[in-house]
Amino acid sequence: MLQHLHTLSGHQNPIYTLINSTKKDTFFSAGNDKGVVEWSLETMSFVRVLVPVQSSVYALHRYDNLLFIAQRSGLILVFDLKEEKVITTLSFHQKGVFDIKTIAYKNELISTGEDGLLAVWSLKDFSLLYHFPVIQQTVRSIALSKDEQQIALGAKDGLIRIYSSEDYSLIRELKGHTLPITALQYAPEGNYLISGSRDAQLKVWSLPHYELINSIAAHMFSIYAIAFHPTKPYFATCSQDKGIKLWGSQDFRLYKILSLEKNTPGHFHSINKMIWTEDGRYLISTGDDRQVMIWKMDQSD
């Protein structure tokens, strides 16, 4: 189902984030190093340091040819992948930015993080359009519904807050987790939201009314990422417990565990981020062990 293919080394410090490139078979990683790194899946090797940074990178987000680089300093660099240069810096947050998303139909970018504020930016001229407090503590995760009409924010107080993307009004609060929310994703079909937390639980909220329909004791420790396969009915989770798990996105059945403790290849420290390649051939994972691991998906599954 998922088989270890290769491990990429080179980062000197923990890695926090991954994103696919605009170019086929390439992706970027970043973390507590001084640069965003480009890797090749074709040669399974380091390509280059794409852009140097002044502080740790907590999140990468790509929209068309723009790469947004969210830093611990609160600054967000905007890197043009065609021109291969930083074209502007978004300056508002005074603390680390943990997540960024684009709302395409409004041509807007939203960012949030350690300051508990949500900032709304114009993608036309990169001006700050609006900002408001979500909570006095950290907001870790943003998820955008399939139709882009609703935004889910996962916060340190264990609540998930659902906002309207039209006017940024609060629609509802979801109570179910007992510890901070650390991962959020809407299902590709648009029929549920799934959340992960420091309480090691996965919770499934059906749409449109966000009713809690499933609670899964998924990991031993914090769940740091949830990644849906782009074409197949699976999603992967990763955790501070050093494990990756593959689940059915329709039946929520556990199909595969990848962990050194289960005598499979795996990470030897907390896993902070995972992404699927856009063609679904590979799952890429990374974390505090400074390794980037490439897993091949069996296309017959």
C-alpha cells in the first residue's frame, strides 16, 4: 500500500513544512534552517536552496506561481516562482505565523498563528485588508471548505471555530477535543471536516451542520498533519509518536501503520508534516529528525 522508497538528508535542524512545486516531480521543505530547500523526486536528491530566510519557517503555501513563506518572526515572504525572487514581504503579525491559505474566489490570502489574530490580505497588491482576534492564544490550523464558503480555525483552547469566508463572521464553535487543535482538513468530497489534536484523537464532523459523527483514538501523542490522497479514498495522519497511519476516507478503517516501533521504516522523532504529490504517487513526510522520507503508493490499491 505504502512502501518506503527513499530518505533525503541535508537539513541541519527540525523541518516543519512541505509543499509541492509548480514543476513536476519537485517539492520544497523548510523549518529551523536558514532557507527553503528544493528537492527532486526524479533524482531523489537535493536541488538547491531556493531562498534564504532570517528565521524559522513554520508554513509554506503555494498559489499559482506564488510561494508564501511564513516565519517565526511573523513576516511572510512572497516568492515568485517564475521570476525566482522575493517580490514583497507581508508584515503584520508580531509572533510566529503557523498557517496560510488562499481564498481564490475573493483573491485573498489569510494568515494566523501565535498571536491569535486572523489577517486578510489582497492578492492583487498584497495590502492588509482586515484583521480580527480569534483567541488570545495560538491558532495553529486553517482549513477551507471545498466551496470556499467556510473557514475552519483550530486553536489552542481545543475549539474549532467556523467562519464565513464572505464576511468573516463566526458561524459556530465545535467542542469535542480536550487539548489544542493541531490539524484540520475538509474531505475532498466536501462532506465532512476532520480534526486532530494534542489529545491524539481524530474527530469527524459531518457537513453542513458539523455534527460529530466519529471519534478515533488515532495516535499515542499529538496529531500534526492530516493529508487526503488526491484521487483515492484514503487519508494519512502523522504524529509526535513518530508514526504515520493510512486510513480509509469513507470507512475510517486503519489500513497501514508505518513506524519503527512496528518494525517498518519510519522516522525516529516527531513527524511534523506530510503531503501527497499532486499525482498521488508519493507521500512525503518530515519532522524533527531532519529527514525527508518518500513513500510510494501502490497504484493498484
